[in-house]
Amino acid sequence: MTQPSMFLSKIRLKREASINAMLPLLVPESSSERTHAGHRLLWSLFGDTPERERDFLWREIAPGEFLTLSARRPLDPHGLFHIAEPKSFEPELRAGDRLAFVLRANATVSKGPKGSRGKPCDVVMNELHGIPAGSRGAERRSAVERAGVRWLIGQGERKGFRIDAEVSDSGARDGVRVLGHQVLSIPRKADAMRIGVLDFEGRLTVVDPALFLGALVGGFGRAKAFGLGLMLIRRL
């Protein structure tokens, strides 16, 4: 199965004197501030008209370096970046194909009355809810594993893949690892927006190629404008 052509691009801020002078603004040290800056930087490569809606995913691979998956080639009207020749993203997948993957995502569950849309809640915070504050430190690592893998299993059930893992009381085992969890605080005019971020790596099996390819292009989880949701895959 194939998807209409997309472009996978590697993008790096130039290290020229005029740009180096702005690096503290363009690449702040704080993860939260850098995510906010990256959101604006990457939009400058794709926001060609005021009416344009976001049609790309992105991921920071190092401070000032990014990968994007987009329906259009990135354009650099301000001359800030080195953009490697974009690669066509047209994976040919079949049911049963096994892939390695990495994913950085905002994983949430809906909290609210049954039948309503509800408010999104970070899966780790939801997992820790009800555990006394003084005990959360000891429980946190296993809670991150359990909540993250449970969320990813659910994504697979809805989006055409199966991860090679199970969830136990101590967390996950076998084919997936949750590498870490952090909470970003993104500045806004009113109160800051808090985004929970989980990093995964592991193995998956393709179940429904068309559904999975659509999910790869659309991204996983919420807050995709802030560098989340892009799953990178390779054949085992």
C-alpha cells in the first residue's frame, strides 16, 4: 500500500555570525522555550499564506536541527537554514511487515462525564492520580511505562498496527520502551499551556497498511504543532 507522496526533510539552522547573534532567541536552553521557538521557526518554512493550515509534522533531533514530514517542500525565505534535499516518503507496506520505530508524542486520555468529549489529560498524570503525593516518586517510573504502553497499544488498535509488548504491574516488557516523560510549559498570552511528552522506541507489526500510513502522515497524539506526533520507522 502507498500514500500520496510526502517529503521527509532534514533542516538545520545556519551557524553564520549574523544568525549566531540570535541563537539565544532561536534556540533557547530551556526545553519548553525551545519547543515554542521551534514551533515558530518551522512554521516560517511552510506558512506561505495567511490562510495556510498546518500540513506538516516536525521533530527536534538536536538543538537547532529538525526533521519534518510535509505535503510540500520546505521553503526558506529568510535564509536561516540549511535544508538537505527532501526525500520522498512513500513507504510500501504490507500486513505483517515488522518495523522499528521511535515516537515522541503528547499522549492523553479524555476525562469527563461518560458520553461527553471530555477534557484531555496527560496519561502519566492520570495514572498517578489517586497515589499519595509522597509515594509518587517511587511509583513514577512504572506509572510512565504502564500509561505510555497502554496508550500506544490503543493507538495501534485504532491506527492499523500492533506493538510487540505487554503491560504488567511494573510497566512494559518485550518490544517497546518508554524512554522518558517530561512536561513542557509553553508560553501563551494568558496562562501557560502544559504538554506532557513521552518518548518511545520499539518494534511494531503492520496490521492495516492503509490505516497505518494515514496515521504516519497525520501524526499520533495531540499538540502536533509543537514537534510531537512524528513516528520514524525503519524495517527490521
